[in-house]
Amino acid sequence: MLFVAVLSSFFSCGKEKDGRDAEDEALESFFKPYGDTCFVEYDGIYLYLIEEGTEEYKDGDELVLLYDGKTLENVVTFASAEVVRTVYPGSGLIDGWKTALKHIKKGSKGILVVPFKKGFGKHRVGIIEPFSTLVYVFEAR
């Protein structure tokens, strides 16, 4: 499974943060094993590029994302080897993915953490509970 392989292979890279609420505390716990330098915050999402791609996406490019998705608390696995096809800059994707795609090149592999405000917010979507922070292990093609 992509999620387990990437997390176990790259457990040397978490930002320690001042936890002010339950989500901050959960994020702090998640980031801690990764050290200070792995995850970068971009406009409310957190991105760790394990392998950076070589070519930037341009408006209108076909974008293929292969990912595994779980909630931060590992309560729900909502996607396993999911393939999403869209057109850059990410029509139909949640805000967290749209933000991340500005920093991802074709061929990139990494981990994306999307706090609930950039994900599904206060809405339940399928098996994903409201206010869920989402974690994706992905490959962009």
C-alpha cells in the first residue's frame, strides 16, 4: 500500500507547533517524527515533497494524481490507490489540493496534509467526518 510504504520509508522527516486546539495538537503529533525541515506550510496546507518532479504544470495540462488518503487520526481510510484525472489548476478538487498543486511538479511524490478548513470543512462527505484533517500520500503524473 502506497501510504504505508512512503510513511515508513521516510519517517526521518514534524514541525513542532504551539498547539492551541485539538487539530493543532494532532498536527504536532503527526509532524514530530519527521523533524523540522520536511513539511512546508503553504496557505494553510502542509506539503512534504519526498521526490520533486521536473516539469511545472501549465493551465490546461492534464493532471493525474495517484494517492492513498486517510484522516489524520487514521480513523478512516477513504482512498487506496485512487486515481484522479483533472485539468490543471485542479478543477473539481478541494481547496487544499488546489493550493498544493501550485507547488507540485509532474513526477513529484510526497505527503499532503489538508486541515479541515481547506478540505471538506464542517461537512460530512461519504465516510469522512466533519472537521477532518486529511492526509494524502501521492504521486503526480
